[in-house]
Amino acid sequence: MPVQLPKPQTNQKAEARVTWWDEENILCYEVEINGVPVLRRSDNNYVNSTKLLNSTLMTRGRRDGILKGEMTKMIVRSGPMKFIGIWIPLENAIQMARREGVEETLYPLFERDIGKIN
């Protein structure tokens, strides 16, 4: 019998927080959904797609299959857990979130000028 995963709570209201990534010496924006922090870098706007997909509560196998298809990516293998994963450009992350039904849930992470949001 297949394991039933809980459905992500799409009615959650996320708030963007600012966090500092010491190893990269960069400011990041963070939104937490289903207990998973999803981050976006302030310098190049890359988004941690591993955490984005984890926030949907999908299986690891499905997540890894999706991430293998990403052509433009930056892989982070060490440091604090919330920074580890595959980082992709903002536009790719928006498309991924849209396909997985979490684009609105992750608001305001995908706002073009996120630094100006209060």
C-alpha cells in the first residue's frame, strides 16, 4: 500500500524574512512553508529549488527527478541545512513553483523587487 503524504497547506500566509549567509557573505530572503525554509539570494536572485520542492511535501525520488532536468544551477553541498541544495534562476523557480501549485503560497518570494516589500 503506498504511503500517503500530507497535502501542503496552501492557505498559509508567508512572510519574507531576511537572513545572512555567512559562507557566501550574502543577504537572502526566506519564506517558510510547511516548516521548510525556501531562500532566494539577493545578489543573483537564485532560489533554493531543493527546498522549494521540499515545501510541497513531494517524495525525494520525484524531487530529485525534477532537479536533474535543471540545466542552469548552482549546487551547494555544505553549510547550514537551509542553504544546502540546488539553486536555480528566479524565472526557472517561478515556473517550477507554478507547475507544482505553490507559486502563490510562496509569495512574496517571487516578487521582482522583493527588497522593497515591507
